[in-house]
Amino acid sequence: MDCYKELKSLLTDDQVSINETILREHSFDESSHPPVFPSIVVFPHTTLDIQKVVDYANKNMLPITPYGIGSGLEGQAIPIKQGISIDFQQMNNILEIRPEDLVVRVQPGVTREQLNRTLKKHGLFFPIDPGADATIGGMASTNASGTTAVRYGAMRQQVLDMEVVLINGKVIRTGSLASKSSSGYNITNLFVGSEGTLGVFSEITLKVHGIPETISAGRACFQSVKECGEAAVALLTSGVSIGRIELVDERSIIQMNKYHETSFEERPTLFIEITGNASGVQHDVSFTKEILEEYNCSSLFFESDSKKRALLWRARHELSYAFRHPYPHLSVLGTDVCVPLSSLPRIVEMTRKEIDSLHLDGAIFGHVGDGNFHTLILFDPNSPSEREKAERLNETIVSFALKCGGTCTGEHGVGLGKQKFQRLEHGDSLDIMIGIKHLLDPNNLLNPGKIFSDTEIESLSSFQK
Amino acid sequence: MDCYKELKSLLTDDQVSINETILREHSFDESSHPPVFPSIVVFPHTTLDIQKVVDYANKNMLPITPYGIGSGLEGQAIPIKQGISIDFQQMNNILEIRPEDLVVRVQPGVTREQLNRTLKKHGLFFPIDPGADATIGGMASTNASGTTAVRYGAMRQQVLDMEVVLINGKVIRTGSLASKSSSGYNITNLFVGSEGTLGVFSEITLKVHGIPETISAGRACFQSVKECGEAAVALLTSGVSIGRIELVDERSIIQMNKYHETSFEERPTLFIEITGNASGVQHDVSFTKEILEEYNCSSLFFESDSKKRALLWRARHELSYAFRHPYPHLSVLGTDVCVPLSSLPRIVEMTRKEIDSLHLDGAIFGHVGDGNFHTLILFDPNSPSEREKAERLNETIVSFALKCGGTCTGEHGVGLGKQKFQRLEHGDSLDIMIGIKHLLDPNNLLNPGKIFSDTEIESLSSFQK
């Protein structure tokens, strides 16, 4: 309990906790990875607080695991080596809004919905929308994206600059307020997606965007997920000003209708959003209808009414919960591959066949505009054979995605679940990553056990031999 | 001459040269940095050829400097430590075009115009357009951009994957064909902008884009560069679908008219391009006119005629040549800062005043949509006082840009000229960069003397002490 006393002396009493309930809250995320309790939880208010905690951890060789809101899907916030969980809920200030520069500066604990409520007053919005109301810090740490990446890119395309506390206690800035730079190596994009393994984020500067003048959203139903995929590829290469384009399979629509009491037609569906000025959107909606008809689109509705649009996107965003909440006794395994656009129809079709042939209950949906889709597989956590089948399916999907030139994770990150695919995906590039990890965290204290397996991290990278 | 013989035995006779003319051709670029002859020039055809050269250089401790087409503006291709210049002109094959994936794979010696000629047949284009017909390898090495970055981003937003030959002879792939990924650290964006200091690029996979259905281009003249800047900020935050927006000052227009025999009104001007579908563009052009009138726009012309548009953009692209070619006895110093949008009017106004008060002949133009602008200063290379005044002006502009939260180089890169600003701009982040340089190039053989000064590189980074 020295650690508890010492951290309280560095911070204040109410910024440090070893309360059982608090420890439990920081032991898990929304994945099916098993929980591990941290030894202690701290709640910093400032960059200086983080520096004190990091310095203390470094001197005492204690692992540090940052915690946003616990909505991660690969166990990134689970402190698998125990140690200190740094919870950012009290670092949730929007520090600066610069409407003329289309830039905001926030603390890592700000959530995306909190940010958007504030930005709305300026006619601005922050587009990145993973299903959960995640924190900006958490989203930066996994390079999160969501339904709008097809238009705006992922977190890497939004983060201009970060303040980061390094393990040696130094505080750096990774970028600048300029919208582009050719000065030095790109350190910002190295930290974005590093899942807390290279440093602790203390401030994040983001690009924001003007709310589009006109938005039209629609649903297009097809005979098969393969036709959905093909129609999506055709739309995406047509030049239509797509804001979002999501594939939702029949099983997902059935669950959506149950959970939200909606009455969407229970068929493979594309949810589409077209944005721009009024005349441009009208023109693109007509063109979209023409294109979709060529792919046996059986029904098509477009609406500009903002309430109906909101319902449609809420149903889509909460799809994962629609599967999780009604089956509390079941676990959910989610896949997250991303492939080149042209491979999408094939991999989606293969996935549907595999789910059926394994007699699993599973749904397919995703960000078809990026070639990124998810499979949700329900399984009984007490049945080793069901878990094994679900994991085998994940491996089959990843293996197919890598063969197409894709990636094992489009937006959820590596965390615990995707470590086993890292060498296969990255080859000798993985040694560069491990070299950089050694450079910035020589004692492996920053979120240890994430991204790299212990075996990988303990073998010195071939560049340092 | 052992080196000459040995490299010829590894490659073929005509892939290795010590011809005086060839050596001279590889001694300079388009900057005013003094030339240095390489010891030898090699012309690889394949990744294996590059591996052989890199392996030979590594064993014999010879510096390696990649050479694209020599259009760089900060001396990146000048082999200041001599050694081997690797010329990519014979690695200029477009290896694969995947229209459905909006992706191409090219060798580094392919030039952007060569690529666009081929893509046009597929209704596609590659947007990044530095003034010169640079190679894709060179553009990736400096994170080049140009007039379209406001819409499509810089090279970092286009490069999906690279094949890179490391100094240890290994060949890695940095990314994948997926449009986004959360797998591992982002190594691709570390290599993009690394100016040949971390590895030698052997293949580059790029995003490409559909040619917009409708393009309208216009010129808007103002009373002052400050009003140009303010009008640009207003347009950029209005939601208009801007394809390009360039500021060109009065002095630049005068030179443009002389060089191209055009008759553009000789006032501070915005060159604007609006793209989208026909109805959307028409709507946006009207809206643009309304906005610009609020900023005392004295004249405004829009045209959809493709020949007139081409002339306008050619005049803009060749502006740098319009100053260089008529004054062969004068040198040109170009600045390249990038600042947050709202700071642009102030810094442009300050720059104009400084040029005038130093009695220099100089022009201001640039990519106002990114907050990136250039100042071209003509000076007599034989007059130390003129050179000193030009360099002082550069320092004043960089210092102002950094104070606004900007960067010393928006698109030209660090090379030789921007090294002195690296510590000021990056602070302790520079130590991370130097650490990565050590990791990937422990003997400092990859384009030595670029980005980092010898003093910086020789002091081991604080992370490795």
C-alpha cells in the first residue's frame, strides 16, 4: 500500500483509488477478453498530474494502462499486467475552439458527443463516430473511425497535434496547427493508433468540419449481401458525394427491428447518406437511384427529414448493442477486417457461408465504403467448442483479408485479440515497430502486453542486435 | 575505382556511371544550395538491383542519396557527402492499376504526368501536383503537395503502402491495400516525408480518384493580399466544394503575364476551382460570388471551358519558372511556411511589408486553402548582402509562422535549408526522430546530412543514452 500512499501524496486523496468497485470498473472493456483488476486507479486533472504518475511508475517499474470510457473492443484498457490504470474522466475539458481554423484542442477525456454538442453552436462537427460515445483519447489511441471514414478518413486524418507525456517524464508536442507539414518525421501518426504503448496523451488537437448544408439519407434493399457489396462499389466509383455508406445484413436488420421497434424491410440493405448543397444532393440522389437499379435494388427510400434520418443512424450505431444487450448470458466475438473495395463482395459472401456452415448465430455489417466490415458472432462462453468455432471463423476471415491485401483490423485496433496476426500482416515491418517501442519505452511499462506479444517484445528487434 | 568495377559486376555496365556529365547532372536540384558531385551514379531496374547497391554501400560505408528528377527545392537530392546517387529514371513502370479499388502501384521513377496520362483512360486521376513533373518517389520522400491539397490532402493522404529497402538489405512493406488500418504503428507515414533518410523506396501504392464530373475555375481580384486571404478564409469555412484555391499577388501576376503572354488583371488574385456535379457546381459558383463580393472583390470571372481553365492552371503551376527562367544570372530563394488559416492574412501582409522594406524583388503566392504560401525572392548570388537579406527574410517568416503554431515547411521538406529550424519547431520530438533515424540507419549512410544537422545526428538521442 506504499504505492497508494505515495500516489496520494503526489496528487490529492480523491484522485487515487483502490476501492474494489473502482478497480473492477477498470478491469474490462466491451470485448470478450477476460477482466484483470489494476492495482490502483488514478484520476489526473492536468498534464502535470500525468507527469507525476508516469514518473512514479517509471521509478517503481509499475505498468501504466490509460483508460478512457471502457468502450474498446480489443482489450486495450484492460491492465493485464496490473499496475496503474489512468482514468481520464476528470480531464474532459474542451480547451480551445478556433472556428476560423476549423480546429479544436481538447483533453483526452472529452467524449465525441460532448465535443459535438459544443461544436454545433459554431455550425461545426467532428465526424468520427465509433458506435460508443468514446473519448477522444481512446479514439486517437486506436485510430478509431466509423460510418464517416469514407468521407473524412479515420482519426489519423483528424489529429493535427498531440501533447504526449513520455516515459522519461518529458512532455512533447507531436505536430502543429498547420493543416499539412513536411518538417521532420511524422510523429503524430505514430502516436495515433499506438494504444498507449508509446506515451500517455495529455492533449489532442483535431480538425473539425462544417456541418453540410443538405443531407439526404436512404435505405436500399437487395437480394443478397453480395449484390449490396457490388452496388456499393459501383456507387463509390461513380463520383456521387457519399457521406456514409453502410452494409447491414438480413440478420442485423431483424435484430435492429426488435431492439428499436423499427420496421425496416428484413433484407440485406445499404444505408446511404449523400451530402452537399441542395442542388448537388438532389442531382446525386437521382443518379444514385439509377445506379442502384442496375444491381436489382428491390426497394429504395430517401429522406431529408432529420428525425427519420437520426432514427436510421441511431439504429445503425446501436447495432452492436442490439446484439449484446438482449443476450446477457452470451458472449460476442466481433471481427474487424478491412479489404480493398473490389474484394468486399467476395469476402462478405464467404463470411455468410462460413457462419451458416458452422451453425453459428452471426450478423454482418460494416463500413462498406472503406472495405471494412464486422461480423458479430454470438456464443456461449461456457461452451469451449462454441468459442473455438467463433475464433476459427475470425481466423478464416483475417486470413482471407490478408490474402486480398487487406488488414486484420480496420478500426478496433490490435489490443489483445489481433496480436497473433501481427507478424503475418506486417512481416519485417514489425521489427521496426518493436524497435520504436524499445526506443520510447525501454522497460515496457506503457500498456504492456498490448499490440506486441511478450515473446515479440522480449526478443530485441533485429535492428538493435 | 574499385567501387565502379564492383558495382558494375553487381549490376550491368550501363547501370553504373562515373561520366563527368552524368555526375554533374546529379549534383544539384532546383534550389539555390551549392552543387556537390556524387562519386558514382547507379540506375537500378528492380528492387533486387536496389538491394545489391544498398548492401554494397552498407558494407563499404558509402553514403546513398536517391535521385528522382532533380526538381526538389531544398537540396534533398544533392549528395553532400558524395557516395552513390541512385537515379530512378529506369524504374518508371506503372505496375498495376486497380480502377475498382481506386488504387495504383508504381515504381518510384514514374512521374506524376506520366501517371495521369495512363489514369485518364480509366476516368481517374492522381491529384498531387507540385509545379514540376516530379517523380512519385521524390514526392513521397518530401510529402509533396500542391494546389489540390485543400481537397485531397498531401502525399501522406495518398500513399497506402510502400516497398522499402532497408540499410540492412531487408525489403519491407509498410502498409496494405486497405483504405484504413488500426494494425500496428503507422510506418507508412513515417517513411513518407523521410527524404531518403530511413530507407530506399522501391515501390509505392497510391490512392487515386475519379475525375470530377464538372469543374469550374475562376479568378477573383482584390485590393490587397490581406483581403485575398480574408476572402479565402470565408470561402473555406462556407462549405463550398473547393477543388483548389490559390493566392497570387500583383508582382506574380505581372511576371505571369510576361512569361505566358496572358492578360490577367494585375492585382492580388485568388484562383479558385469548384468541382462536383453540374447542379452542385452551379449552386456553389453563385454562392462563391456572393461571399467574395463582401470582401471588395473588384472583378470575378468563372469559366468551365477546359482550355481556358488549363491555361489558368498552367500559368499558376509555372509561376516559379516564370521567375527563374528570365533571370538566369539571379538566384531564387523560396519560402514555404504553412500556418493556421486565420493567421494567413496577417503573415502574408507582414511578408509583403518586409519584402518592400528590404528593397528586395519578391513575389507571394501559394496554397491559401492549406495556409501554405511561398515567397520567391530574387537575389544576386554574387552579392553577400543580398543573399543575407533574403535569408533574413526567410528567418523572419519562419519565426512568425512558428509563433502562430505553424510549420517551417508545408511541402518542400527540410533537406538542407530548414535544418536550422528543426529544434525550434519540434522541441524534444526531434530526439524521437533522431532515435528513429539511429534505429533504421545506425551508420548514417542514408542521405546523410539531410533533415538533421551533423551535430544533431552525432549526439546520440536522449532516448538511447
